[in-house]
Amino acid sequence: MTGTSAALTPPADAIPPVRHPDAPAPGELLGAHYEHCFGCGGGQPHGLHLEARAGEGVTVTAEFTVTPDHQGAPGLAHGGVLATALDETLGSLNWLLRVIAVTGRLETDFVRPVPVGTVLHLEAAVTAVRGRKIYSTAVGRIGGPEGPVAVRAEALFIEVKVDHFIDNGRPEEIQAAMSDPDQVRRARAFEVNP
């Protein structure tokens, strides 16, 4: 990153992240945390449909294909869509810590254009934790894990209670999610707020 703000630099007393013992196994597909999430949900026809997998330690990998619905300039991915993909991937890390967290700050570097039709491969890792603050980084590469770097990000997530969503979300969606008879889907709906 160039010009990273001090807010994204872990303080000296931050500790290394610890993967939760009940976290998904390395290689396991994490799945959508919420069907209507623009980043990972299948219920968004023009969403990213990003698929994240647990990695070793507190890391994830993810991929999404840039479609014509994601373009900004003709034939190129919109920068906001790329930032969303990074944010979604970074947010998926919290599933490995088994905490509910929201994005506090996200800084993104756009290194090269990403053409429509590209598969963007993303890798993210938690670098440090201090209290409720979770520091993480991500990189997106064109075509696969060895492809050229297209985007990079550093982020700060803040651990919250489920009340954050209940108190701030639209009541219709909150009630629908809380009424889901599938206990796992009900819990996962409130895991991440990009």
C-alpha cells in the first residue's frame, strides 16, 4: 500500500490473530453469509457472487468473475465493485475468528485495470488484533493466484454485537432474517456488514 493511514497500522500492543477452533477447515467453501448480500449472496442477480474459501491460519481466498454488469468504463470493472470485492473478502476473515464485525476503514490501491470477463483471485489475511479492532490486508490478482496484482487493500474491522444490525437495519429484512427456520442461515446473516 502507498500512503496507508495511521489508523490501519496495528499498535505495538496488538496481538497476532488466533483462528477459532470451530472455524471452517482450510479449503472449505464459506458460502454466502446472507442470500441478499451484494458481495456473496445468490439472491442478487447482478451481485458479485463472490466465493470465499478458508485458508491456513487466519486467511481466505476468494474469486469472482467481472461481468458486464460490473463495468464502470467500457469493458472495465468499476473501481467501487473492485473495492466491494476486497471488502467482502476481508469481511469473510471474521468467520475464521468467529466474531461479528463491521468495516471501520478500508483503503484501496488500484494498480491496473480489470477487464470484463476477468476472474479476479483475492487473498486476504488478518495481521493483528487489539481489543475489538481487527487489522487485515488483501490483494486481488488477475486470472489466478500468480497473476498480476490489480488491487490491494488494508482494512480495520470493528467487532460488534448483533444489536448493531437489529438497531440499524430495515425492520423488514431484520425480521425476515431472524425468522428463518434454518438456524445456521439465521446466525450467518448477521456475521458481516461490509
